[in-house]
Amino acid sequence: MLHLCHRVLCVLLPPLLYIFFFSRFLFIYLYFGPLLVQLACRAVLNLAMAASARSANEAEGLGIRRNKQKW
């Protein structure tokens, strides 16, 4: 098993390292990667909040009120 893992790593690792470290787009990946992830998360959260607010407004327009529990 160890021999197989060593063989796979010796075959796959050099091309992956070459692609990752010597890519001319590495700076772009490192610089814009976290920014794009953050923008995507914000967009998903905004969509979820808008959908939640819309459903709450529709429910209130129909006379359906959610029970607010007081602790």
C-alpha cells in the first residue's frame, strides 16, 4: 500500500506542483481567490435574506402572522 501511494505521489505531484507554482496566473488566483469567495458568500446571503423578507411580507399580507415567543 505504501509503495502504491509513493508511486502515485511521484507520478502526480511534480506536474501538479509545476502547474500550481509556476503558473503565470498564480498571482491572480492568490489575490482574487479570497475576494471572489467573499463576494459569492455575500451574494448567497443577500439572496437568502431577500427571499426570507419576501416570504414574511407575503405572509403578513395574507394575514398570517408568525407567533413570536417571549421567553
